[in-house]
Amino acid sequence: MSTITFSVPGMTCGHCKQAVTTELVKLSGVTDVDVDLESKVVKVISATELQWSDLVAAVDEAGFEAVGQ
């Protein structure tokens, strides 16, 4: 199991949180996504090792930018 934590600075509302969560849970192996709107931090838990490029692509698909790896 692996956990990756990173920032998504552009998130401001519940819709933003849902959009990012929806795209990240589509990634193979992802078992949980925790988005904290106040701190703009996302924590992704996966049963398999995730590639940073896959996380960036998923967040980009939601319309945001992942920062921090």
C-alpha cells in the first residue's frame, strides 16, 4: 500500500473536491482519496504504487494542477 500527498491550489468548493476525487479514484489500485479544501491538500491511498505522472494527468482531467512531488 502506498500513500501520496500533494497540493491542488485551485480547489475552492465542493464541486472542485468532487471533480478531483472522481478522476483520482479512476486510477488503478486507488482505494481512498481524501481532499481537504481548507488546506488544498489531497491524500491518495493505493494498493499499488502510483506514478506521479498518472496523478498529475488525473488532476489535470478534473481541470486543476497537482503540485508537490
